[in-house]
Amino acid sequence: MMFTSYMRTAVAIVLLALVANNTIAQFHFNDEDGYRLWLKYDALSDTPIANTYAKKITTVNVTMPSATGTVIQQELRYALGAMLPGTLHFRDSINDNQLLIGTPASSSAIKKSLSKKDLKHVGDEGFIIRSQTVAGKNVTLIAANSDIGALYGTFHFLRLLQTHQSIARLDISESPKVDVRMLNHWDNLSRYAERGYAGQSIWNWHKLPDYLDQRYYDYARANASIGLNGVSLNNVNATPEILTPQYLEKVAALADLFRPYGIKVYLSINFSSPHIIGGLDNSDPANPKVGQWWKNKANEIYQRIPNFGGFLVKANSEGEPGPGDYGRSHDMGANMLADALAPHGGIVMWRAFVYAHESGEERSKQAYSEFKPLDGKFRDNVLIQVKNGPIDFQPREPFSPLFGATPKTPMMMEFQVTQEYLGFSTHLVYLGTLYEEVLKTDTWAKGQGSTVGRVVDGSLFNNSISGMAGVSNIGADRNWTGHIMLQSNWYVFGRMAWDHELTAQAVAEEWARMTLSNDWEVVNTVTQIMMNSREIAVNYMTPLGLAHMMGTGHHYGPAPWVSELGRPEWNPVYYHRADKNGIGVNRTPTGESAIEQYHEPVRKLYSSTETIPEEFLLWFHHVPWDHTMRSGRPLWDELVHHYYQGAEDAAKMKTTWDGLEGKIDPYQFKQVQMALGIQAKEADWWRNACVLYFQTFSDMPIPEGLKAPKGTLEDYKAMRFPFAPGNTEPRRH
Ligand code: GCV
């Protein structure tokens, strides 16, 4: 049949109607797509606050001639130009109502105006922001000991404006509590990001070193704005090629670009590199040629990158090579690398995420068992990088007992920012509450007040170096993190790495103001959603201390029934141990004894089902289904109630968000709304699958008042996700 012009018109009309119905097509090019992150700098227009700002900042004077000075100048030109259009003038002489930025070295007037102790306590990276007189003029002064400190002060000042704070009488003094504040990218050289859910890796290795994507600059700005000072570029499951001249040239290009922003580059290394790319017979740390190879490699790196940060190492874990391959211990491997880096000021971050089925020891105990005896054996430039919990970034875990166990060895925190076990990039889970919960927990290592935060910042044991790493959730997606709200996790990680005493609530509010709106209703609603979100996810995924029940390999969705994989600890059944008698892992002395790794009185508190906080109950105890919980319900009913509560609250999050329509940018609104719809559906899926599965053990009915789960257990078991994102990529070595 001929395709007549009449038919063509009819098809066109139908297509047009479809497009008109499609809400995405209604968006405009200038709608907010999330690229600008929290550095949106929206115009303050004619608000009273804008008038006070405009009076207070009639001119800007950046006194440092360095590359960092230029970065500060550019940021202010862009930010103030956008927030207070038309009011901005740059000067190089001091006048009244000026924003004056500098260091004692860059300006003698600033130097003269400061007393000796003013900058004494802020260290190399801190700053002061003060309304004061300099050279007889009333200025707002941002001063620091270094240009980088001044950059951090500048971003802090801009944050005050972005969140509509008064700048009338400022007297702020800040410095970071932790030395190394870094993102760990688990990005492969192929641009595949392991456990990444926001598209490809942002590092375009193929186009580097000559093509420097604008994204790299914006990434550096974003990191500097929250005080991050390090980035490890590649996956801890590392390919040796990263250390070849071809790739080091690319790494150097990024390091040069990041330097003015105060960001050092680190690399994950493959322990077998001397053998694989160096042509040596082995990579045994006892082989002098191997030690020499690393020294030569370090020299080569520092020739290209004078401020190179150091190495991040995953050794003898999940199939990665390490000193154990030659019967050597972790300290021997770490110290060999430390010796190669030390002459250049570099550090080694050696990961404690090790477990092996051959050990026969229950998995949660293994890192402590391996590293506690090595306390005091590492060089001064080695930090041990420990995941927050003893297993692996679960929605909730107790803190790793390694925090507080090694007075002579700095323990560096590793948090996950990407959501491998928390719904990927479609579940809104604000991690500020998780970070705060962990950092504020008391280890009791040196009596009351020995918080995890104080172990990590080095103050508890007086360590000479401290660090915090976040496994990045950043990818090449236009909005960076695959979900606008999850930008807040990158943000809160940086803010808490700078100051672990900040509250999740305060940071959530600050982020919402900068990213979404300063309207009080939006700020309140969004902050409340964020603050509740993690507990909601815990409820619909792994309540009451359950863990690791995600689908095998990809970790997407529920699969608590998996029991037949090669190694016991690969199976979810290993982590919940449900049977006819009850559920949970007995980690007390009558069982796995992991509880013994904690200090008193934590040990005692967790030892009894009567005193343990119920959120950790099934982590430490195997509890009968009819055990009476604090609510008065039997355990089975309580567990089911948690699942139902989680799913119900996930649905409510979406309804609450729906109420923000028209109050924030339409595209931001719509993107989050769509993701919340997915989350609500998947929360139901988690609830139904888990409740139906555990019911096969409890043999108890769904509590009164709750509807029976939809579908059958067999339906849920049959679900397959061969192309779920983020899984490990097949390895070449
Ligand atoms: C980089 C978990 C993840 C792995 C990750 C590993 C680690 O096991 O599933 O993808 O590997 O942690 O932290 O090394």
C-alpha cells in the first residue's frame, strides 16, 4: 500500500499529540538539569538580603597572584555576578565595604591587621572570615595561612550568601579536623565504574592528557567547595597499566588541573605491578628488586607530579594480589610502598577490607583479627583504611571494632557514597544520618567520649596523620550522581570529612537551600524527607540488624534465599541464618564471638538481648520468632511491621515530594518525582519478597491489620537482572 500524504499527516498528528502528552517534552532548555550541583548561585533579585549584601560588598580584592588566587577570582566573578548582578567591581586597593581576600604573605595590610594568634590555630588549610578594619577601611576579610585556606574561606563565605545568612558582623574561624579528605573512585580505565550508577566514569582516559573536559574543572570546584583535598582516580581492583608512562602522563594532566584547587591525586595500585608491567619474576616484598622497582616508580611519578598524594591498596582481598601471595604480612607490603613514597612526602592507604573463606573465621571478625596484631608495625606514612562497619557498607552495621583497637596505627574511615547496597541511584537515601551515627558512636577505647570520629581525626590516640575516604557516586550523567537528591551524599561526605561534628540535619538544610530553594517550606519538607530516608530504607531492606540480603553479584533487590554459591560468605543465608527457631547471627561468646572485639561497656551492652539497641539485635543475636520485643510484639510481628512501615513511608516520601510541585524548578521536581516512584515500587518488592521468604521459617501469619504481600515467593525468586548496572567488570589480570 502507498504511504499517502494523508496518512503521513495523520501519523504526524498522532506523534504530536504523544509528544504534547509527554511531560519531559514540556521542559525548557534553561530548566535545572542538576549539572550545577550546589553551586547554582541563583540571583538573589530584589530581596532585602540582597540589598544588605550589595551594600556590604561593593568591591572585591583578591590579593594572591597564584593560580589559586585566579581560581578564587573566577569563582567570585561567576558567583557574585550571578547572585548580585551588576554590583560587582574588582579592585586591587583596599576600600570600605570590600571583600578582601589574602594571606599575610600576599598582603602586608592583611598581615598588619592580624594579631599573631589570629591565624595560629587554623593551620595550613583553615581560614578566618571577619568583619574588621584593614588599612583603616571596614572590610569583610577572608584570611588564611595559605592560598588554599583562602579558597576554602571563599567557598564558606559564598555558602553564607547562598543560604541567606547575615554577613553584617562575621567572626568565623574554621579548620579541618581530618588531614586527608578524599574521594575514592572505583573507576576502571575502560570508563566502567564498579558500583557506579551514574553512567560512565568521568575520566575520559582516551582523550587525556590533551583534552581537558570542563567537567574536570567543575568537579574540582565542587570538591574544593566542601573541603575535599584528595582524589584516588581508579578502582581499588586496580589494573597495573595505570602505572605505565602512557597513563601516568594522563594522571599528571589531571593532577596539574586539580592543583590550584588544593586537590592531590592518589592512585590505587595493583600489588603485582612489578611482575606484570615491570617484568620481574615476582612481586614479593622480600625481593630487593621489587622494593627497588617501587622506589623507581615513585621517583618517576613524582617527577611528573610533584605533589602526588600516594597509593591506595586493596591487597589479598576478593582475589586481588598482595603480600600474602608470598607468605608475607600486610605490614611488610605496606611498608615497602611507604618507603618508596616517604622521601617525596607520599602516603600509603592500606585497606583493611580483607576476608577469605580459607580462614574459617566468621567474616565480620576477620579484618580485626588480621590488623589488630599488626598495630605499631606500620611506617609513619601508612594509614589503614577501614570501612565503617565490620562487613561491607550495609544499610546499617555497628561500627567496625578496628576503630579504637590500634592506638599506634591511624585508622582512616572509608564510607560509601555510592549506594551499592542502598538502592543504587534510584533510591533517595541521604547518608548524612548514617555518617553521623557512626562518627558519633562511642568506642569506649579510652573511656567515655572515645568516639569513632575522634579515632578517625587522630585526636584520641594522638596520631600524626588522619584521613577519611568516600567511595564516589559520581559519573558522567548530566546531573553527576544519577539522582539530584543524591548529590547531597557527595556534599555531606565532604562537609563531615572537614568537620565530623556537624549534624546531618544542619548539612541537609544547607544543601537543600543551595541546591533547591531557600523557601522555608521547601527547606523544611526536603530536610525532613532526607533525614527520614535512611531509616525508611533500612526498614524495607534490612531491619533490626539484618544485613547483606541483596541479589547476588549486582546487589540489586532482595534475594535472602540465595544459599548455593561457592563460598559461604557469598550467600545471604550466611548473614541472616533464619531457621525454624529464629533469625539472626549469634555473635556472642556462645556463637561467633565477634562481640569480644569491642571494648567494654559496648560489649556488655550488645551481649544481652535485653540491653542491645534493637536496631542491632539480629546482627549480634539469633533470636526466637516469638521473642518479646520492647514494643510488646513477638519478633516475627515486629519484623513484618518494620518491612510494612518502610514500604509505606517510601510511598509517603513520594506524596510529600508531590506537594512541592511549583515550588522548585520543574525539571528538578520531575526527575526526583520519577525516581521516588521507582523507589516506592521497589520498597514494596523488598517487603513482599523478604516477608514471604522469612515466613517459610517462622510459619506465623501476617500480623492483623496488614495486607498479605502480593505475589508468591517463587515469583520473586525467579526474577533476573543480567544487565543491572555497577557490577564488577571481567578482569584482564
Ligand atoms: C571494589 C564489595 C563490592 C566490590 C568492591 C569491594 C571493595 O565487595 O561489592 O565491588 O570492590 O567491596 O570494597 O573492595
